Amino acid sequence: MLLLTDRAQDLDASLKGLVREGLLGCVFSMLCVLFFFRNVRSTLLIAVTIPISLLATTQNNIYRAFQKNAYILFNGTH
């Protein structure tokens, strides 16, 4: 097997950019909530619930994709 191109560095840079933009989005959403509600408690609640909901959604999508792949593998149909 001959390796023509190595895209690992591009992929690594892309993932780092995705994480950076996600963190910036979280910070800016917290600042907006703090600006509009002027309540630190509401801001902290949003700061905790946004990452939890994103992780739960990601886990659910991974689990559903695994179920679909297993179903296709064992049944042979979509």
C-alpha cells in the first residue's frame, strides 16, 4: 500500500479549530445570558446545561448509529 497524502495534520488542525470555536460559542452565550438577565445564577445554569446537552446529544447519535449499523449488519437491509 502506497501512502499518497497525509491528511492527519489537516484533520488535527480542523478538530482544534472546532474545539476552539465551540468554547468561544459557550463563552459568548454565557456573556449574553449574563448581559440580558444580569443574574449570575442563571448564567451558571446555562454554562452547565449547554455542555451536558451537547454531550447527551452526541452520545445518543453515536448509540443510534451503532444500532443502525448492527441492524444492517445482522439483517442485511436498511
